[in-house]
Amino acid sequence: MNPNPMTGENPAYRDDIREFQDDTDAVLQSAKQQLSEVLDGVAQRAREYGRYADEQVQANPWTAVGIGFGIGVAMGVLLGIAARR
């Protein structure tokens, strides 16, 4: 008697394992496809936002400079506070 039925010569176990592998391969391929579609959508939206930001900066350059300066000052203050701790 073999205590571990998976190591025996029973072909039914091999078939079950192959079926499980086939099922997991199918699920993995489906997940990869869905992830690829989601990432393509995110990349497309990022390109659209980048184009919009570029148009706004070209239309209002001094506003963009002021916003960049304000963000830089705020980041400097926050980093200065964090460095003191």
C-alpha cells in the first residue's frame, strides 16, 4: 500500500493534474489579456492628459510657472519639516 496516492501509477491522478494545469493556463492567459487591456486604456488616458496639460501650459505659460513655483515651495517646506525629525 502506498501512503501517498499522488506518487502511484494511477493515471487518473495524472489526468486530473493535466486538467488542472490546462485550467490554470487558461485562467492565466485570460488574466494577462484583461491586464493588457486595462494597461492600454490607462496609457491612452495618460497620453490624453499629457496632451491637455501641454496645451494648457502653452496657452498660459506664466500660470504654469507660478503653479510650478508654488508646488516647489510647498515640497521644500514639507521636506524641510521631515528633515528636522
